[in-house]
Amino acid sequence: MPEPNTPSGEVDQFILEQIDSVPHLEALLLIWRTRPKSWSINEMAKSLYVPAELAENILRDLAQRNLIEEVTKSPREYHYLSSRDQDRLIALVDTTYRRELIRISRMIHARAPSALREFARAFRFTREKDKEKE
């Protein structure tokens, strides 16, 4: 795996920490590439060729990670949450994914199950809060 301080290492670290599945990555990149367009759940479902329920879960997951945000409630629509640092990183992710589709896909598929990652993430946040109190 590339070093964390290199562009490839930064991309790999982002994917390992923030992306649960290939459809999550595809949704994020689709929203990023079409910014400032807002996406409904049904539009995303059609674009990803997945059921609307799965598209809704993917969009909600990305919003919880502050990668996108919900802009309307009825119908639910989401758009890219822009910042200079995030734009730079997502541009690197996009370029890397286009060049290294198989490697990135395998990396995502080889990860631990999402339930285990969520447990570890919750534990990490708890430890960080405990350190702040000290």
C-alpha cells in the first residue's frame, strides 16, 4: 500500500476509512462530477442500477460522513458538500479510480464487513472523546 503522505496513499486511506462499497464510491464520484446538481434517490438508483432503498442508504451514509448533504426533504435530494481540501481529495480519488479501477475495487471488496468497521469507528470516537476529557 502506498505511503499515507503520497497522493495514492491519501486516496487509499480515504477509501479505506470512508467508502463502504463500490456503489458508495460511484455515487460520491457521480455527485462530485455533476456538482452543483442535486440528486434524488430515484435518479441515483437509476444511475447506479440499484434499488431505490439501496440508493437511499448509500446517500444517507455519504451524508453522515459529511461528503454530501441533504438539500431537500420531500423528495429527498442530495448534493456535493464542497470544500477546497475535499475537492482536491475527491479529484485525486476520481483520477485514481479511473486509472486503477481493478485495484481500488479489490481494495474495497477486501475490507472488513461494514458492521465491524462501524464498531471500530465508534470505539475510535469514544477513545478520542476520552482523551479530550483528560
